[in-house]
Amino acid sequence: MKKINIDIKGMHCQSCVTLVERSLKKLDGIQNAVVNLTTEKATVDFDNSKLKQEDILKTITKKGYTCSLIQGKTDANKEAKKRKQELGKLKKLFYFSLLFAVPAFVISMVLSMWLKIDIPYEGYILWVLATPVQFIVGAQFYKGMWNALKNKSANMDTLVAIGTSAAYFYSVYVVLTGGMGQYFEASAILITLVVMGKLLEAIAKGKTSEAIKKLMNLSPKIATVIKYNKEIKIPVDDVKEGDLIIVKPGEKVPVDGVLTEGHSSVDESMITGESIPIEKSKGDKVIGATINKTGSFVFKAEKVGANTTLSQIIKLIEDAQGKKAPIQRFADTISAYFVPVVILIAIGTFLTWKFGFAKEFSFGLIAAVSVLVIACPCSLGLATPTAIMVGTGKGAKKGILIKGGDSLETAHKLKAVIFDKTGTITKGVPSVTNLVSLNPGSKEKLLQTVASIEQLSEHPLAESIVKEAKDKNITLKKAANFKAIPGHGVSADLGRETYYFGNNKLMAKYNISISPKIKEDIENLEEEGKTVMLLGSNKKLKGIVAVADTIKETSRAAVRKLQKMKIFVYMITGDNERTAKAIAKQAGINHVFAEVLPEDKANYVKKLQKKGKVAMVGDGINDSPALAQADIGIAMGSGTDVAMETGDIVLMRNDLEDVPTAIKLSRMTMSKIRQNMFWALFYNTLGIPIAALGFLNPMIAGGAMALSSVSVVSNSLLLKMKKL
């Protein structure tokens, strides 16, 4: 068996995806074929003893698409450049189309129809303006229609090409015969609007390669390897398994490995999402791209190149984005049936009047064109994008950035929401939660003592203690003989007294006794998910300081709102189960996934997806695969750029209450889309038989078509007045 990835260009809608998948699966030797419209890629598993990869490429090419084999590692820069070129081409087409369509609309609708101004040679002027739009900008729709016809199917391109051609060529007939009523502006405006929609889709697609590119840039480019008792700087790509690498304070860890010498604390938040740096000593594992905070250490490289944790996360994002099937547009679904039926009705109308009732050629032609004009998909094409534009605009005003229509269309179906813990439910920054003074004196006195000692420490938890003292305007004392005791804590002199501040091991080392009652208090604090530090002096325990990452003010309210919306709420974290349950309890969450590795978060999303649509809310790099795997990825605005790029919705205010608001907005928008679809189809289906019976000339058909579009746009604008 062999697996290949193919880049496909020229797909316009879900029916294109279905066509390519169906064609590939018919080939003998194909085990599985998955085509993704968003990434414009196909993943094919096949038996290479029965089938050559060249035959697979030929099959796709025969269906009218351009394709090429993707070889080796994803080149993010190349992908980004290609996206930029495509975007530039679409922008040029859109602006070119506007250049002709706007004057056509002004002349025909504003000056002639509304202001009743007679314009000499109006028909010929409009003909000149509409022609470049119809055949230069609209060429892509004719090509799409031709490909669909060759494959015995119909799509949105067919609707646009048939509808605009009917309006355009009937208008040419009217101008040449000196008749009344032309619709050049209708065809030009429709093509312009559809191209605008394609432009917006292309902008959204470009985010995929940006996310991957930013992840790749996180990895350091240089590693310091120890060879022949010398420190030699080499490119990270040249590092091999077994190499000894030295990492100094402030440097990034180049690859994954195990410590052999030294001690330090390492900030792993970009990978694990946990805000508190992890103490590392001999035998502990380190992860590539994480940041060394304090001491120097030497480690042995275990995983290099594509095997590092960061590389695996990149691969998971690519896989999840590749498998995420785009939502099949309602307009594309009905086009397969609607277009052929309309064409048959138009042909039947002409033949019936010409040969059945012996009417003149022009009468039959006008009736047939009336059928095509009334069925022109102006309102059908506007039904979804207008509601989505209003919905996304309304969300943006609330600080909810929704990247595309698919996100709005999917969010209303959500059955479950998974929250990451650190930086999402919690503030992501440790702060002092408890001060217990055991000697005569206030809590302020205890805080002054520990902050005076910790102001000399480089440990991350020291920052939170010193900050707490400064916030309370406590004056710090000058400490002397400061000493860091790796894995235990610190010691320092304040005046004539020596203090020890750290964990249980430190207290035991200096014979500082802890009573059973105090031990119970410490255990209770740890049960609440807090990091407990002890202050001792003269073999006596002086006080207890607890530090924790506390939940955000809006977390509980957001969870409660989601539960009222009949949505199941889960929390996921790499932290230990005790801490996870403590935080979940505070937030009102009943379902918890604890001690989950970064690469496994996406698997938990997959499991829940078997029961329905799932949203993932996170802010860290470690959340990116899960954000990509989820039906809706919701990223916090304060999170990493990668999480924001991978997410479908970004909460710029970092307010978790915006999660239920975004879902409510989706439900309201989808309601408008359904109403719009009804009006769009109502005018068409009601008008077609009237036009076929000869009671509706093209001018009235055009008016009904315009009225349909106006009703759809007006209904979408009403969404602005809805309260979230």
C-alpha cells in the first residue's frame, strides 16, 4: 500500500469535491480517497501493485482540474506565496469587474429607471460595459459549467453562467431588434458579487499556511553541541540522536532529549500550556522549542527532525485541517436538481409556444428567457453571504472575530464545548491565594518576609510573590547571603535571622518540624490545586504561602450559560487530576480530562465528535491540533498567534462569556439564512410557471428577480437589530 498527497486547483464547491472523490474511488486499487476543498488537497491510499500514481493524476486532470504530487515536507513559504498569488489574481478580477458593473448599475437603475433620464444609445453603452464582465471575469464560470457538463453534473457555476447568459444574450437581442427591456446590469452585478464571495473565501483559506509557518519559526535555528570537549554551534537540522547539547539561560531547547548534567527551570507553556515553569534535573526530559529560564544544563538528543514534539504538533494540525470537511452549501446541493429542471422548463416553454400553439419565434423566446431570468440565482447567491456578512460584522463589534461563513454555519449545531484549563478557564498567571502566619504578626508581615527573600530569586513563582507585595505597597527588606537550593527552595538572612523558604524537603533538611494539623492544612490547600511553600526559621515553621493559577471572573458564568443552551461542557488539561478537578469545581464543570499530553488533546476531541459537533476553546500552541481537529476552534485573543490562526473564531476580549454569545450569534444567523433561502426559492418557484405560461415578460421577471434580492438583503440587515 502507498499513500500520496495531491495538490488540486480549480475546485469551486462541494460538488467538485464529490466528483473528484467519486472518480478516484472508481479506480481499481484505490483503498481510500479524501479530498478537502479548504486546503485544496487530496490524500489517496492505493495498492501500487495495481495502480500507478500517474494514473491517479490523469484521472483528476480528465475531470478538468489541475493537479500535482506533493513531495517531501510542507514548504510553508511556498504555500504562502502561492496563496498570495491566487489572492492577487482574484482581487484584480474583482476590481476589474467593479470598474464596469458599477457604471452599468448607475446608468440603468439610477439614471434611467429611478430618475427617468433619457440616455442616448443607453442599450449600446450598457452592452459595452457588461461584455468584459460577462466574458473576462465570467470566464471562470463558463469553464466550471463546461467541466460540470462533461461530468454530467451541475454546480453553482452552472447557475451563475446560465442565469447571467440568459440576461446578457436576451439584452443583446433586445438592443439589436430595437425592443424594450434589457438586463445587462443584472448579469454584471451578479458576477461581481459572486467573485467577491470567492475573494473572501480565498482570504480565509490563506490562514492555514500562516499557522504552520509560525509554528515552524518557533524552533531555534542553531544548537550548541559538545564535541571533542568543545562547544560547537551547528544548524538544528544537523543535530543527530545521541548528540550532547548545552543550553544556557534564556536560550531555547533545540530538540527533545534527556538531561545529563545541570539543573534549571524550563518554561514549557508554549507546548504544554502550563504557566508555571518546570524544574529540571538529571534524568528529566526536555522538549524542543521550550525556553530555559535560569541555570545551564547539558542534555542528550533523543528526538530530532520530524520526530520532535513540535514537528509532531505541526503534523497533527496539517492532518486535522486536511480532514476537516467543509460544509456543503445549500445552494450547491439544490443546484444539481434546480438547474437542469429550469433549463428543461425553458426549452419546453419555447417548444410548446412555437410548435404547440404556433406562436411566433420571439414570443416563445421571450417566454423561455423569462423562465431563465426569473430563475436566475441572484437572491439564491445572496441568501447566505449577506446574512454571514451581517453576522460576522455584528460579532466583530462585540470583539468576536469569526473567520468565515463555515464557522457561523457550524457553530449552531454544537453539542459540546471543551475548554483548555490554563490561560482559558484560568488567568494563566500564578498569583498568591493564601497567606497563613503561624507566629505572632500579620499576614502582611509574612508577605514582607517571603517577598524580601524572593526578590533575589530567578524562580518564576518568586515573581508572583514579589508582585503581590508590591501591589499591596509593602516595603521590602534587604536580604543577605541568598542561596538557591535546587529542587528544594531558597535561604537568606534578614537581619540576624536565617530563613528557609521552599517545600517539605527543605524543611526536613533543616530540621523544621511540621505538626499533623499543619500537614492537614497543607494537604487541603494542595487538594485545591495550589502550590504550597513553607517559611521556616530557628527550626520552627513560621508560615505558609500558597500560589495558584486562579479562574477568570467570567468562567463560571460562561459555563452556566452554555449548560442552559443544552451544550455539554468539558475541561481538558495536562495538569494533574487533583488540580484539574479543583479548578473544574470552581468553574462549575462536571466533565474533566486531566494529565492529557499535547498530542493526545485532538484524540479526545475526536472521541466526542462521535456524539455530535464539538468546539475547542484554547490559547496555547499545545491546543492548536485540538483547535484544528474540532468542528469549531475558538482561540483566546491573548493566546499565541498560532492558536489564533488555527482557530475558526477568535475572542479578542478574552471573555469566556463570548463563547455562548458566538454560538447564539450563529443560531440567529442560520435562522436568517433559512428565511433568505425560503424567499429566494419562493420567488423563483412561483415565478417559473407564471413565466412559462407567458404571463411574465422578461422585464417583469427582472423586477421580480430584483425584488427577491432586495427582500433577502433587507432580511439580513434586520439581524443588526437583534440583541445578543
